Amino acid sequence: MITIGVDVGGTSVRAGVVDRYGTVLDMARAHTPVGETSLDDAICSVVSTLARRHPVSAVGLAVAGFVAADRRTVMFAPHLAWRGVPVADRISARVGLPVVLEHDANAATVAEYRFGAARGARVAVLVAIGTGIGSGLLLDGVLYRGAHGVAPELGHLCLVPGGRACPCGKQGCWERYCSGTALCTTAVEMLAVRPDRSTVLARDAAGDFRGVTGRKVAAAARDGDPLAIAAMGELARWLGQGLAVVADIYDPEVVVIAGGVSESAPLFLDDARDHYRALVTGAGHRPLARIRPAMLGDDAGLVGAAALAADTALAADRA
């Protein structure tokens, strides 16, 4: 059985034809439009393009937003136009295929569990570090979505009471200290108090901090820039501290670090593991989670969505 997985992001709509082994056979993409109808059109366009080329049986949509427990409706998506919209039914009616919805981090968690870094784990947590933090939790191979379909929102655990303001309305959320955005903020704060123009990062900024990006900080750290290395060290510290809290709550067997920032894992992951080991409750007297970088990269969301679509199609065939 082959299905289509679609990663509906804030900038692009990426669709892939995926087989039962998690292999992406074909791809199509479109720019993410602003309007609700235009967004539906873009998804239907990439799905129809692929469906004309392959005998697909179902479609899975991975969405960066709150998906209702029945996986039919997008309740809220901060970077997309949908608000309380029955997206699955609307898209299904237009493309003539069964459609299921899933939160993008949940979909990535499924993909890493079935085909990647969390394969076979009884309890697995995925932490997707990008602009913010997305997260997923699998218990004995089953996604935990909470009572209303929106769990877990680990990025909004409050680690620093009264800390940096978060767009969610709270202060001190984990993602304000451990994300691509947080890495920029930390670097800018360091540049403001340590205006040493001899560092690569300081020369790049040249007094205009708008030019500081997470990719630039990571690149400077790879080149040995001491300020950038210090900023990456702060990211590692907060990652380890947050994972210690996550371990206290869920006691996972495996934690998978995914998202764009995970591409720079060699710069911070070993340090983060050290912080985690030191801070987890019962340190030295309990088994620790294996903390691994993701294996499926940018395709994890669409691969997981396609796998969930295949599950739905198989269940319908058996009914």
C-alpha cells in the first residue's frame, strides 16, 4: 500500500508518495498561501499531481496546529488560515481519497518510531527544535494526544518564572530558551554585553542585530567563534534542563531530537546529555533515556502522516 503524506507548513506545502517501508517515492510542493480557500487549493493541487502518477489509497496531512481528537478538524494553527475548520472532510471531498489529520510533531514521532531513531521504544518522546519546540509522545506505539487532541505542548513548560516573553502569552517557556529563535536571542544578548568586534558573529552583526540568525550562530560556532560557542552552550544547557523535566514526567526510553536546529546536533547534543544526566531526579540511581538525533530529517512529518493514512485505509478495508 502506498499513500500520500503532506507536511503543511507556514512557508511551504510538501507532499510525498510513501511506501510501507517509509521510503519517499515521489514529491510535489507548493508555496503556502495566506487565505483559507487558497490553502485548500494548494493541498489539493499537490495531492492530485501525485495521485495521477501513483495508485495511492489515502492521504495524511501533518499540520502545525491543534488538531481535534477525531483528527478531522484543525482547531487552531498559528501560521495557517484555518480556525475550527473540518479540513479532512473538505480535502477528501475534493481529491476523492480518505484523508486524516495529525499534528506535525505527532506525525514526525510516528515516523521516527516506525522507521527511525525511536524504532521499537516502549515510551518515546520527540522534541522538534525549530522556530519553537514541537513535541510528541508515544506509549507502547500509540500516540498520546490528551483529552482534546492537543497534548503534549512541551515547548510551553515554564522553566524560567518571569523569564522571556512567549507568543503564547506566558513568560519563561522552554522554547524561549531552547529553539532557533532562542539561539538568536541568546547571541544578541551576549553581543550587547560583550561587544568584542574580533569575533566572527560580532563582525557579521556589525551593530545591526537583525542580521543574526540561528544558522549564522551555528556556522560561527563551527568556525570556532567563542561567542557563538557560548550561545550554543546555553542552548545545550536549556535543552538538558528541559529534558530532565520531561524525564521526570514521562520517564521515556528514547528522546529524539528533531527539527531544523537538530542539524547542528554535534555542536550541542553531548553537552545537553551531560546537563540532563546531572539534573534529572534521582541522577545516578535510575536508567536514563537515550537521547538521539532524528534520522528522517525534513521528511519525518510527511512520512508519519502517510503511515497514519495507511493505517486508516487498512482499517477501512478490514471493516
